[in-house]
Amino acid sequence: MKSVLREIVEHKRGEVAERESARPLTAFRNSVEPADGRFLTAFAAQDRANIIAEVKPRSPSMGSASKSFDLASVLSTYNKHACAISVLTDEKYFGGSLSLLAEVRKLSCLPVLCKDFIISLYQVFEARDAGADAILLIVKSLSDADLQELYSACCGLNMTAVVEVQNEGEVERALKLNPQLILVNNRNLDSLEMDMSTCEKLMPLIPGSIVKVVASGIETADDMQKLSHLSKNFLIGSSLMKSQNVDEKLKELAGSLQVNETRAAKQ
């Protein structure tokens, strides 16, 4: 079976080469202003869930978002209940774009993550130029040398690198960067299979000084409560995009750990 991740990355190389040919990095690199570092500080709260709410028009595993999806309406809800927003900017497989990210930037004051398959220095500057405060770096898709180069470029722009891991070896590689934030993805990007035990295995391997985020498979408040001993930081996409009432769904998820903490305090 062909790796889904490998297929996407292969296509991404050609896509980025075309964009760079049309608009070379030298044409805008010097005009890109550094971020203000606020993405990382969005996870300061420890008494409630910190949710990165995702804008994902479609995906290979989810299909298309709910027909009732309306960006302005969704963002008004995200602005009330989330600590940050993730925007899928891959067009072919996820229906996103950097234009979508720029539109989110206009409609929200929350820090924004450019969630894409970042394989090139060009994409780092491109993401920041569109208004991203953070970028996703998938360890599985990068060599150690490329990972270090992209991480350094991200830090140079005062952006936060969201370093994604899916197994023990990738955690080991990620830690060599001395990262500030690691995201554990419960979905295997080669097969798209979900394994909720992934975060149970990997979170204990990550030092407490690093911000830890759980991604994929979070459907209900109960899911979050079961994982809250590992982390109170969650990236949630599909369950929001499929919801017929995003406001109600996100309100339920955002308040879940707060309710849980209150009950625990009374016992």
C-alpha cells in the first residue's frame, strides 16, 4: 500500500517549485516581518482545555466539511472558545490555501498555525508572509538536516514550530531540536489509521518543560477528559468541521475539563 504522506509530499515538491518559480523568495524575503511569539503563550492556562480549533475544508480521511460550513460564522465561534486556530493550506488534498489563512488572519485576533506539509525554506517565509504565527513540521516527512534547517528558519522569524511526531523514534529526533512544542498525532499519516494509544505511549517520553499537544481522534468531551492526564492542549479539526452546530460543539469541548476540574475540587 502506498504511503499517503509520501504521495502528498511528492506532489508538494512540484507545487512549491511552481510557486517559487512564479514568485522567487528573493522577491519578498526581506519584507517578511517576524511574528510576535504569541502562539506559544496561548497555552499558558492550566485550569482548562487549550484548544487549537482547525479550519479544514476537506481531508482524505474526513471527506468534505459540513455543508453548513461558513468561515465567518465558524471563526466567530473559534474566537470565543479556542486559544489558537489551525488552517489547512494544502489545496489538492485538503481544499485549503494561503489565501484562506490570510482571510482567517483578517477575521480573528487569535494566533494562527499554518498546517501544511512544510518541506522547503520557501514555505516557511510564505507562511509568515500570509500571517502565520506558527508552522507544522512533520518529523516523518523530513530528514534530520531539513528538520533542523526549517526549525531554525522558523525560530529566526520568531514563529513557533509545531513539531509533529507519531512514534518513539520521531520523539527522539524531535527532542534533538530542543523544541518548545511537540504535537503527538494519533493518526498514522502513512495509512490514515487512528490509534488513540499513540499519545498514551509518547507523551511520557516528552519532558514537562515542552508544551504537549494531542491531535486526531478527539470527538467528544469524554475523549478529552480521558486524555487530560497527558495534556490539556488539543488540536481539533474533523469533529468541528463535520458538526452541524460548531458553536455548540466547541462550547462543549472547551468547557469539558473546566467542569471536570470543578467536580474534582468538590470531592
